[in-house]
Amino acid sequence: MNLFAYGTLMFPEIWERVVGGEFRHVPATVHGFAVYRAAGQLFPVMMAASENDAVAGIVIYDLTAADLATLDDYESDIYERIDVSAVLADGRVERAQAYLLPAPMRHLASRESWTADWFRREAMAAYLKQCGW
């Protein structure tokens, strides 16, 4: 199984603590979604949006069922793991799964945007500490 990661799991410092191991990964984009900061939190949530919206992230290849179970535990029960079509830089489309904040849980999202640059610069150290790492 492939995973489209758009948030904390894109960072090796976090991936290694959650799943461990090295997996092939490439930059990708999914369309029809948007990413916001979770309300009062440092991590992001991805939600369905207009077809003009897009989310940048990475496709991580060849995860096992055990890897996905570990990721499900990390992501908690606020998300739903869904199938997405991720567009690679060369235009190819890869099937992957991604963690989506479903409509009934939208109250958990702020309207603040979340970016990987902001997270690395402003929030990663606090997030790692919050997780006990």
C-alpha cells in the first residue's frame, strides 16, 4: 500500500519515531483537498475542498499492513483513511491512501493554514516535545 503524507509524517524526524525504516518516497500533489492547522494544535488536518484546491506532500511506497496499523494508531480516530489519486512531478498518477478529517469532525480544524515550512521553523521542536520525543 502507498500513503500520501501531507503533514508531520513527511519529516524523517517524525517518520522514524512512528514507523521506522526507510521507504521510497516522491513529491506529489492531491487535488480537491485543503490543509489547515488543527484547532489549538501544531499538526495539520486535510479536508475535502473545491476541485481547484490542492495539497502538496509525498507518496510513501510499499507499506505493510503492520505499518498501516501503526500509522492508524499515530493518527488517532479523528481521521478516516481514504483512497486518493496523487499526481507526481512527471504527471503520472499514483493510487495511495491519506488521512482525511471527515465532515462530521470539521469542528476540529481551524481556518489557519498549515505549511511544512512553518512546521519545521516554528513548531517541530514543540511537537516533538509534546509527543515525548
